[in-house]
Amino acid sequence: MRYLSFILFAAGLCFFSCGAPAEKNASGIDPFHYEAQKKGVGANGAVVSAHPLASQVGLSILKQGGNAVDAAIATQLALAVVYPEAGNIGGGGFMAARLSNGKILALDFREMAPAASRRDMYLDEQGSVIPKKSTRGASSSGVPGTVAGLFESMQYAKLPFQKLIDPAIELAEKGFAISEREANALNNQREEFNQYNSSASAFHRDIPFKAGDTLIQADLALTLKRIRDNGRAGFYEGETAKLIVAQMNATGGYISADDLKNYQAKWREPFQFAYKGHTVISMPMPSSGGLLLNQMLKMVEDRPLAEYGALSPQSVQLMTEVERRAYADRAQYMGDADFYKVPVKELTRPEYLKERMKDYAPGKAGSSIVTQAGRIQAKESEETTHLSVIDKEGNAVAVTTTLNDSYGSRTVVAGAGFILNDEMDDFSVKPGAPNMFGAVGGEANAIAPHKRMLSSMTPTIVLKEDKPFLVTGTPGGTTIPTSVFQTIVNIIDFKLSAEDAVNIPKFHHQWLPDRIDIEKKFPDSTRLALQNMGYALSERNSIGRVELIRILPDGSFEAIADSRGEDSAEVF
Ligand code: DON
């Protein structure tokens, strides 16, 4: 039986004159007056994403009879317009899904190294890393995967593609009001946009942006129309491909017409494991997310976490040591499994994980000099965005997508209006040299033509009694797997409310550097206790922006948008 849906508005953030009369566009959305809903409960469907307008677009698709895959596609396309720092068509990502018929899916639309890539392409003659070459400008871009991913997932959609892309086209063509956060973010990037673009774009201009300004993206609207009319060829061939290649040739990039034409999104075997009576479904290589999550959850499974309590010195220490061990393995063993034999079975074997925890000493800080990657017998082969969707049939979709850091390479394809990723920096450009997230790597994640760079993106679905229980994920670079790990433990072990599970302070350890990153609101008493154990702590701005849907015992959906951003949860 279905229950009457109801909506809870909590901490709604109003960006612009919310009292003013609303003018709805053809998609039934008012792009000039919108607010973030942080929490909602409904029985018919839920969409949580980084931007209120994108969540509204997704919800309108569900209301028109679309399923969760339709809504995820439309939400991604809307994010590519209203959330240009991370929403994208010039980047890539991953989708995890569990359909109502029980089928589970993992779609890899990660960027790929261009054919002209070489292992040392970001090093100078002395073998030193050339500053910014892998993080700024066209040289930093991998072959984008997002549009291929959208079309690959269309086989599970119900509505025609045009219906899913039209809201994005309208938002690009007619514009929407930008928030103060977006205005500030664009203003902060003005210099770099000037530096890495020879022609004007919607994202940089002489007068600073301010909250409420209308952002119109005419070139992007034309590109979206080519995609609407020609499918994936509207991006990977024809005019759009020509503009991308021209941008590469003009500004020292590597992507060729053949790279674009040959790009393929790939269906992967979803990464699956059991945790305390639940089934966790997440991404396999080339994302480290599923494997790290598996290692971390299994290393805490037999420990009395609930007794310790959330954010207590005992639980934070245990989870930190587990994170350290998993990330040491990431640096050594993880990379695109199409190119490098990642020893997944060995790294998840119960005896191996038990052995890894043998030198764990409660009350005493571990060390990343002592703890290195585990020894195995290898016999076998800041800015991203996440959205979570569920529909009334129980189709659950989690998508994490990215340009890498905010506004990616800062290069806008001239005439095509979209920003290119700087994902090449996720490769290990030199063994042991940290990337922008401080992650190190070696052979497993070295650059090779057509290889996909190792990711941390962790779109995740948790089942309970074989039915969807949680749909979640987050941006945050290397902090993504630890944030998803903590969100799951917050719910399953600490029994926190969904809202608290998302919003309580997070912490992060990634082996190197050997320190715990903590958010500002991290409790003082636990800080002190950890320092006394010998840990180095480093306070930082927010960690991640988790989008969570929790399926309640009565079958309705509780959707939580992270309080750390303008993220918004729409339900009905
Ligand atoms: O794939 C990865 O792991 C990174 N490129 C993700 C970047 C990211 O999450 C930045 N967001 N804050």
C-alpha cells in the first residue's frame, strides 16, 4: 500500500526575493526564484542534487512519468547548466543503480587519456612535475565521458531524450538567477578564466557577478541542441567535436577527433559486498570507491563501534586507522583494471584485512611510515557533484560526476560554451608525486594512452532485506570514500538520523599525508584525545556534500541534502 505523500520543509534556504510572484518556465520551474530544501519525505519519488533547480528538473521528470534513470539524466543535464563548477558535459563520472527488477548496474563514463598521452607528459627534461600542466588549461583534459554515459544509460529510461534535455536547454538559453555562492565562485576564478581562454565566455566578464544576476549560456544551449538532435554524435562528432579539437590545437591540448569518436562508456560488474546484514553496491575500477569502502567497512565490522559512539575518540581513532590502511593500498595497487591487474580478491580477503589490523593499537596513533601497503601475493589480475534519485517503483540511481576541481581546467571550449575537465591530474603523473588531493600512486595509476585515471567517486546503494535502503554519494576528491564510509556507519552502527548522518562533522585520513583532516565543528574533547594519542590534526573547510535518500520502513523516501552547500532535496 502506498502512503499519502507529504513534504517536510526544514531549513529551506531562500536565495532570491522568495516573496515575489513566481514565473514558471516550460518545465514548470521558476529559474529566478528558488530555494534549497534540506529535507523532505515523500512516497512517490525523491531527487537530491547540488542545486535546487537541478533537483526540481529531476522531480518534474518523475512527475511526468519518468523513472529514476530518466530523472538522473535530466538532473545531470540541468547541473551542466546551473552548476558549472562541477555539473558538466565536458567531464565524466560513474552511475550505480539498482532497478526495481533487482538488476544492478555500474556505468563507467570516466574520462580517458588521449591517444597522444605519454607516461611522462607532465614532466620536464629533469623529470620534475611541470606546475599546472595537469591541472589547468587544455593540456589537463581527458576525453570527456559524460555524454556517452547519458546515452548508454538511456536504454533503462522511459521517456524520449528530448524531454530530458529540454529543461537544460531552456535554462541555458533563457538563463537563471545565480546565487551569491555561485557569483563569488565565478568572481574568484575570473583571473584564471581570463588566463586559460582567448575568447569571452558566459563565465567571465569585466564587471563582477552578484547574487541574482541572470546567467545566460547561449553557446552551451546550441551544443545541447546538437546533442538533442544528433545523439552522442552531437558531441563526439560534427560541430562540437570540431570546436573541441580547435580548442586543443589553439591551447596545447591532446584530445583528437579520433579520441572523441572512439570514446565509449563501459558497463562494469558492480562492486558488491555484505556489511552487517546489508548489501553494499558501489563502483569497481577505475574508481577506488567500492574497494576502499569494502576494505574499510570490513575492518570495522567486528569491532564495537556502537559502544564507542559517533565522533568519540575510540571510534574516530579506529576509523582513522582503517582509512590509513585502505588508502596505503590505494596508492600501491589501484588503477584502471583494463590496464593493470588490480588484486581485488586479495585486498578484500577476510584474513588479509584481519592481518592488516593486527598492529592496530587503541589509544596510540599509528604511523604511515610503519603502515605501508599490505603485502599480498598478487596472483590475479574540489569539484565534483553527486545526485541520488529513487522512484515509486523502487528504481534507485546514484551518479557522481566531475570536472575534477572547481570549473575543471578553466578552459571553456570556444563556441561550444562548456568547461573542460582537468582529470588528467588524477593519474599519478610521477611515482610518489602527490596530485591536487595529496594522493600518491605509481605504476598502477601511471598514464597510458586510452587508460582511465583512478577515481575516488563512490556512488553507492545499500540494500536491506534485498530492497533499497540507502542511496548516497558525495563530491570531495579523495575524501569521497571516507565520507561514504562514515555516512553508512553513522546510520547502520551509530543509528543516527539520516539528517545527522549527513551533517555531523567528518574526518579523513588518506595514509599520506599522515594526519587527520577534520571539519571546523569537530568536537573539542575528541580533538584533544586524539592529539594525546599522538595524531596530527588539520582543520579544513567542509568535507564533502553528501546527498542521501533513506527508504523508511513504510516504503516512503526520506531525502537529505547536505547542509554544507546549496544542495536541495525534492520529494513528492
Ligand atoms: O575522480 C576523482 O576522484 C576526483 N576527480 C573527484 C574530484 C572531486 O571530488 C572534487 N570535489 N570536490
